[in-house]
Amino acid sequence: CPIENIRPVTESGVRLAPRYVAGDRGQLFVHVVEPETESAQAVVLMLPPIGEEMNKSRRMFSLQAQHLAKHGVISVIPDLYGLGDSEGTTLESTFDVWQADLVRIIDWISSAYEPRCLQLLALRSGALLMDFVFREQLKVAQLLLWSPSAKGARTVKELYRQALIFERNRGNVDVTVQGLKDRTAECGLIEIAGYEWSADLLRQLQSAALPESVPDETNVVWFDVRAGFDSDSPPPEPPLVARWRNAGTSVNHQYVSGPPFWQTSEISTIPALTDATTAAVLEMADD
């Protein structure tokens, strides 16, 4: 779709302004949600997870962006190369390309909006790009995490689990995860949930992880979604939270009760998470 054919749309007090931004290898589709009338207090770059979790979380991301716009905050939700409506395929994607795309998108945000306060929100595997953000010294005032995947190895494990379920639903009852890994190594790719993933990309994901430290100037708000936990005795905090705090980072960790919307069979949302995230964004923007 040519850029000139994408028209902003105003609905319910917010302005939807989708567009394409030049990426490292091709055009990147970027969904932008702006306040209709107010000047922006901040910009939030929102990174969804990869694969089927991306599709499941779109509704929650859209609601969060609209909620922020009604409070004077711009949201930018990109599809990285090979994902969603951006050019390319997952088979052509690499972690390096996604990292380069992230730099391009942040450069575009800086040019288009000159934000006083850039905040970054990431869900699940979207958080695995954080290490690159900090290594490149891209300035982020606040990092907001939604049930982040601390290690890419867990993401790869989940992708192979999805592939195993697909194969067994097709009647291949003798297939195993190791067999799927051997097939990936031999063929150089594997199809998972309608996407073809290259062996190289899976290897890069396997070694990805959240960073062991966060820049001193970046505040962190970490939300973990749990269904039906007891608020009087919540689960222990993730070990990385303690390590970040010990390194001097300000980390506000909270559990939020609700369904894991990125994997539920029906599209689901968590209003409490939307409200808490908006409050954290506005608090940082006001500082």
C-alpha cells in the first residue's frame, strides 16, 4: 500500500495515523495513535511479541494506545521486518535486521515528534530487543514491561511446542521436538503457526536475553500478568528484578490479575493493566 494512500482517521477522541517508515531492508508499517486535540506529553514506542502472540495481543495494544491518546500521549506500534503488514517475510528476517529497524523507528520518532520523554513498552519476546537499545545508547526515559520473556531460549521452546501441536493435529503422532529441531537444521527453516522461521533466526533468538543492567537514567515498571493469584500473598518477584535493583536501577514490579491475553484461545483484555500502564506513563511524563 503506497504511503500516500494511508489517510489519518479520527475516532472517539483519538487520531489514527498509520504510515510506512523506511527500514533497513524495506518499508515498515507503523500504527500511530495520537491525541486528537491535545499537544503530546510523551511518546510511547510499543513492541509486541513475535509469531502468534503478536496477533493475540493486537487488541490489547490498540486499547492501550487509545487510552494513552485520550490522556495526551502518542503511541507508535511498529511491525518489524517480515512481520504483520511490513515488507519481507519471517524467513528473510534476522535479529540484526530487527535491531536496525528499531534504530530507524526511534530516529523517525525523534524527527517527527521531538519527544521530551520517550518511553518504551514491550510485551513478552518484544522485550528481547532491550539489550540492543541500551547498547546503542538510545535514550529511553522509562521501560515498561508486560510479562517479559527474560530469555529467548524460552521463546524458541514455545515456538517448537506450537510446531509440535500443529504436526500432531495433522496426524503425525510420532513427531518429537528433537525431530523438529533436526528437521530445521537439515532444511534451514521450519513452519510455525503460518510463519516460516529460518534456522539462523531461531539461533539468534535462542541466545537473546534481557540485559543484566539498565542505564541509570532509565526507570523500569515491570508488570507480570497472573490469572487468579492471591493479592495478599503474590508470587515472588523474578530474580532479574532484584539484580537490576542491586545494580542501582529503579524498578517498580507489580502483579496484575488477568488472563494471559497473548495466548488465550479467545481475544481477551485486562483493563486493570491498561489503567496501571497509563498511570505509569503519565507519572513519568509529568516529572
